Amino acid sequence: MSKFDEPAFEDYLNEDDSEAYDDIEVGKKIAELANEQLYGVLSTQTEGQPYGSMIGFAFTDDLKYAVFATPKATRKYHNLIKCKNVALVVNDRDKYPDDLMKIGAFTATGKADEINGPKIDSNWTMILLKKHPYLRDFLKSSTTALFRIKIIRFFYVSSFQEVREWKP
């Protein structure tokens, strides 16, 4: 594990840190959450101020990218244009409302980029629509922006306080 509290956007790893990314079980738990959960909280920032937004998301099979859509006339969109650094928080607390120790969660950190060009026919759109088919009309709108997040790393939390770092 790193000596940094939140190393999301720095490439500080050396060979001695590589064991933090070799845990296959953590990767499986992250994939399970990414596939089962429909919504998460996207954290953005601008001018030193954090902002959280609910989003419907989908991940690529290799967990290297996440995709989501947002209206362009939102604070979220304007924050993303100003600062690409984001965090996506996903958890399964709905499965365990009476037992905090069973809840799993991850924070995926990365960089978000707007996908330009025809949205409805893109592979990114198809990934999102597979999980969220009701978004078809929303994605057709010229006022909707499609974003992909290149995932840098995940922080997976279990048993309320056990944190593991994993890189796709």
C-alpha cells in the first residue's frame, strides 16, 4: 500500500508497490459491484470545491473504463470540462441494510473525457445502453454529453474499514 492517502492522479508506483495490484479476489469483488449496481456517485471539482452527482454508469469488461451521460446544462458537465480528475463511488448497501460490516464499496479514480461525434452508434453508447436501455432517447439528444472515465485505480472497502487498492 502506498504512503500517499489519495494517489489518484500521480504515477508514483515502483516495483516494490506492485503487490497491491495482484489481488485477484479484490478484482472480482470490484467487477461484481460494477456489474450489479446501476448507480453511483461521481465526484468532480472546480476551483477547489468538490461536487457529488448521482449517475447511471457502465464499465468495460476489463474495468479500465467507465461510461456515463449527463445533460450539458449542469454543474457536473461544467466541472468535468474544467477538471478531468474524478472519482466514482459505488456500493452495495442496498443488499445489507442491517449489517454495515457486509457492505462492499469501491472508489474508482480516473480522468474523464467527453466523447465527441455520433453518440448513439458508438461502442461507448452501446456499453451504457446494455446496462441502462431506458437512456436511449436521452443519449440521442444534442443536449446530452457522453463521457468515459479512464480508470487509474480502485480503492475497495469491505468490513467497514478494510481498504485494498487495485489497478485494472
